[in-house]
Amino acid sequence: MSDPILLRVALDVPLPREFDYAAPVSLPAGSRVEVPFGPRRLAGIVTGPGEAGDFTPREAVPLADELPPLPADWLALVRFAAGYYACPFGQALFTALPPALRETRAFVPHADPVYRLTPAGRDTPPPARAARQCALFAALQASDLPLSAARALHPQAARQLADWLAAGRVETVERVAPALQTGPRPPLTPEQEAALTALPESGFAPALLFGVTGSGKTELYLRRIEATLAAGRQALVLVPEINLTPQLEARFRARFPATPMAILTSHQPDRARSEAWVSAWQNRARLVIGTRLAVFTPLPDLGLIVVDEEHDASFKQQDGLRYSARDLAIWRAHQASVPVILGSATPSLESWQHAQDGRYRLIELTRRATGASLPEVRLIDIRRLPLEDGLSPPARQALVSARQRGEISMVFVNRRGYAPALACTDCGWIAGCPHCAVKLVLHLRERRLRCHHCGHNEAIPLACPDCGNPDIKPLGQGTQRIEAALHQLLPGSRIRRIDRDTVSHRDAWDDIYREVHAGEVDVLVGTQMLAKGHDFPALSTVVALNVDGGLYSPDFRASEMLFAQLLQVAGRAGRAGIPGTVWVQTQLPEHPLYQALVRQDYPGFAASLLQERQETGFPPFCHQFVLRADAPQRSDAMAFLQQISTTLPLIDGVTVFDPMPATLTRLEGRERAELLVQADRRPPLRAMLAALTECAPTLAKPFGRHLRWSIDVDPCGL
């Protein structure tokens, strides 16, 4: 009897190893299999040949996929990410896979028929009021349309096309690889022309495209993508938020109407996301647009990577495989030897320093592409001004004046809900979350108090639970409260609130853009979601409230993030030739951050922050990882970290700080603490990380299952 064929298989388990199984046939690395693991049966990925040992291997069953093995360069990307971010390879692998490929069921991609309008269909447009049908019809008028592309335009596209097919208005046709078609291209300004020439065309070459808001960075992305597609290559565009995708998608589809495109976000249905992922892998989709998870999309003909708003913290995953999509995009561009463009009006200090050091090519756009001026930023010193519902007299007058001129206004308040807290005027009681060390937020319309961290909610009490005082009042202003105040200030105005309570699905953003561009909105009020690169052409006036809190955060990155946020918010104003004005309410108008904001001087502010970081030894002049622990009792979390601290070896150039309670000390009923490790150079830090991953599992065992720990390399927030 011949010896069994042994395979090494990676599994989605929290163990830093792979497992050997027998197989009826030899399978190449990247093949999907089903294996027994204890009492369960799991999906696994073959990573290579196994090794014989003093055990009887259990059998792996190949999955009957209509897919080839996962490509070697993709496996190398995931293995690098797992090693760099100190995550078990199996867990990293299954994080990078789309949902359908994590299962033990074979994956059979759906058919993707291509539709074409018949002569009868061309003569029968849908009703004008049926906006999504009209969008589908317009796309069919432009070119043959695959079902996958139609679904991106219309959630019920399959049903609609089936109806039209039955009515003889469309027909299915043989798929033909489309020639590159491009929609209208706006002329470039001389500055854009120079920037386009400076952008790298081939080979690994990171470029930081630093352009003021409205300077036309997206148009330069489109030009470089066009050249990439014309050369027969694929392009990957990463965006920081799901909210940005519909706007970009519409613009990209208008420019490349015949180019198969894949959209990848965590909010998609599992099947749709898996289909899009596979279409890119099989080279059917030539252009991929997605949020951070899209960095793991296999692209056999990758020719260009674009990271839009590269400074945005949402590119960093905060649980599981805690990766930075921006940083992995750079590694991946190096792996594939292709250009990578990082775009932002407020680059991260890490990227800015790399540009100053010459590691990245710095390309600047200092003027708006339309010729419009940058908005004027005015500070409102509210120390001696009366506030009515959080709005000062100058802010109120600015909003009234904009309304009288028929222009759109925006009120930025970084707190959703009606008020950040509910308090007793007698004893000082404040409604707090029983599970987290935070205040409950008042949501007046729902008559509930909610925790924005764990989701706990409860009814609003009729009286103070501590002293019985019925006079309990909201403190501060949230988006709901400001919305109510604006209805009083601007009666009859059409006010749109934008926060995670009102924008919870893709179609909501589509509706907002349509309403704003149709002139059906007078005032936008919302959270930082409004600062994410959105283009509202008729918006002239921005008012920013309650922003001083960012200056008091213990996070050393707080000033950098606040400046970026405010400059991005300011950039929404004055884009269509209407002079823009931004009003910022503050009690600290002399603060250097606000003075730099008035000048809209990112380079100057970045230089001052970098000097501070260098003097204090913070990134980008050092490298960090943090070990986090949580348990029902804080003493257990702290004791575990203390044992780690005393067990780690002494390595020259590495500083191990004392364990500390986390900034958010309690979350979901668990006490949290963290241990920061820092070094000037990366190699000694990697050595310390290796020592930590070796000793931590053993030191955690005495605390039992109630202790949880995790490692965050290059943490975004401390």
C-alpha cells in the first residue's frame, strides 16, 4: 500500500500553525479543501506539501470548485500581512477571502449574461420618474451591459432585465471583450498637466499626490487608470468609506462605460461581494473600486493602485487582522512592480515625511481645477458670546444669509443623537452605559438613550434615578438637536441630516446626492461622514461646532486628525464658483491649529507637528506596537500585561512602557488595558514582537478563557 499524499493546510483557527492532512490526490498550493478539525468540518487552503510524523493523518476532501487554485502572489501577500501584523496565517487567509470562499460548500460563480437593447426597447424608454430604470436604460443605450454591471446600478436589475427580456425590449448576446471606451474628459489645467506628467507610468514608484480640496485629483486618477486599461492591465482604487463609493462609482462608470468593474465593500451581500472578488481574480473585471478589504483582491494583470484620501484612519482594520490597507497597497505595488498613487488634501504625517525624505515622489496641486477660490475660514470666539442650541449669533446669521441667497449650507457637528448626555441639574447624575465607560447619548425622536460603542439602549427615565429630581436635561448638541434648532432658525427649509442613524445603506447616499444635485436640499447637517470627499457644488457656507474637544485628546495623533477633518470639511464649500465661507466656533481661537486652518496651510502645520513628533520620539520617527488585554476584572488584564513586561527580553533600542488602562477603560462589560512597545528602528521591534508572540500564549493560560489579548502593529489610536 502506497504512502498517503500529505498536504499542509491553513485553517481559520487562532493558532500560529498549519496542519497536515492526507489527500487522495496531490493538490497545488491555493486549493480549497474540506477537513475534519476536532468535531467540526472546516474549509481549508492548501499551502504546500505536508510532512510525515508519528500520527495518523485525517483526510482532506477537495472542494469541487469551478475555480483554479488561489494564485501564489496572493498567498505571498497574505503571508506577509500575517507575519507583519502578528496574526495567525490561517486567520489572515480567511479574513482576506470573500465570504463564499470561507465555506465548505463548493463555489460556482453565477452566470453573467450580457444584455443589449432591441430596436423595440430603444423606442420604449422607462418613465422619467423611475430613476433607477432610467439609469439602467441609459447604460444599455451606451453599450452592451453584463448583469454584474447592471446590479451595481439597480438592486433589482436581474428582475427588471428579466421583465424587459420577456417583453422583447432587451436580448442576451455573446460576451465580447470590449475595446476601451472613454466618456468625455474635462480639459486639464496647466498645473494638472504638469502633475499628470510627473505621475509615474510604470515600475514601483510611490507618488504622493497632495492637492487642495477641489484641485482635480480624481481626474488625474482617471487619466492614469485610462492609460493602465489601454495597456491591457487592471487597476485597483481604494477609498476610505462605503459612503464615498457611489459617487466615485458613478464618475468611473461615466468615464469607462464599457469597462467591466467590480465594487467591493463590507456592506455588500455576501454573494455579490464574492462574485465581484472572483470576477477580478478571473480577469473579467478590469477596474476594482473598494474599501480597505479590496486590497486583498487577486488581480492577475495589476497595473496600478490608487489610494484616495490616504490619510483616513478607516484604512486601518481595528480587529482580527489589524492591517493598514494603505500600507499593504504600497507593499503590493512593490510586489507587482507597479505604480501606486496616494492622494489627499491632508496627507498622513507618515506619508508626508516619506515625501520629504524622498521615498515618495511629491506631486502638488495648489489650485482648484475650476478656478474657484479656496473658501475663507473665519474663527468665531465663543468665550463671550451667547449660544442658542449650540449656535453663536455669527453662525446663525451666516446660515440665514446663505438661505436668503438660495445657497446650500452645511453644519458639521461630530456627535450624532440629540445630545451627548442626559444629566440631573441637582445631584450631577449623568446617564452612563452599564457596559462601557462612556455616557449614553440621548436620541430624542426614538425616546431612547443609546451607547454608540456596544449598542445598549434604554428608555429615557422620568426622573433622576439617584435623587428623584424630575428636572433632567440634555447636555451638549448632537446632530438631532442641531437639526431641530435649524428647523426653528430656518422655517420651511429642506434640511437633510447625515449620520449613521440616517445613512445606513448604499441607497441612502444615492438619494442624498440626487436630492442635493437636483436643488432639493437647503441645509446639510451631519457628522464626519460629511468630510469624506463628497462634492456638493452649490454649497457655500459651512459651520463647524464643538470641535475643541479634539485638542484635549490623550492620543498624540489627535491634532493631526482634527486639522485634517476641519480642512476636509472646509473643502466642501465654494466649489462651483460661489464664494465659500467656513465658520469655526472655538474657545481657543489663538491655538496654532486654528491659525494654520485660517491660512489653510497644511505644509506649515505638518512641519510644526513633525518637529514635535521628532522631539518627543513619536511616529513617524519611531515604530510601535501595542499589546491589548481585556477581562471582566481590570486586575487580571493589568496583571497579565505586567507579567509580559517583566518577561520580555532587554533589546537595545526598544522601550517597553508600563501597562496602562486603555483610554476607553471598559467596553461591553470588559475592563481594558494596554502595553506600548516602541523602537527607533524596525528590526529590533520585530525581534521584540517575536519574543512577545512566543511568551504571551503561555502567560495567558493561568488567567483562563475570560482573558483576551491582541497585538496591534502600527496602531492608529492610543
